[in-house]
Amino acid sequence: MFVQKLYKYFGNKSFTYKKAIGKIPDFKVSMIRAMHNANVVRLENRKKRAVGISKKNPSVWIFTTEALFLLQKMYGDKK
């Protein structure tokens, strides 16, 4: 459910955790970690770990190609 909500708001654009909780208030950081582990989202810089993250330099996430393909099928090729 959270994956679909995130996709609805961000599609194939990059997003940060702060933007995600702004759109979905009950979203938690553990959701991002679970999505990352399930290969739904990944860090935009393609690294496995979010190292050196600060308020000025937040981690930026994007959907994986596989997840986008499935979500676009669900949403009728919405861009």
C-alpha cells in the first residue's frame, strides 16, 4: 500500500524521506529500509548504504526499474 502511495506522488522522480513523510504522514523510516531490502527503491547514487547523510545532504531514493515496470502496469503506464 505504501509503495503505491509513494508511486502515486513521485512516479519515476527522485524523493527524500522528508518529502515522503510530508505526503504520507504515517510513513516511517523502517518502510524505506524494508522497500530497499525488497529491491523496490534504491539510493539514487546506487550505493547500498546511506553514508554521510545530513539535513543539508539527505539520502535521495528512486524506484528500481523492476518496481517502476510493475507499478506502471498497475497504474496504466502513468508517468
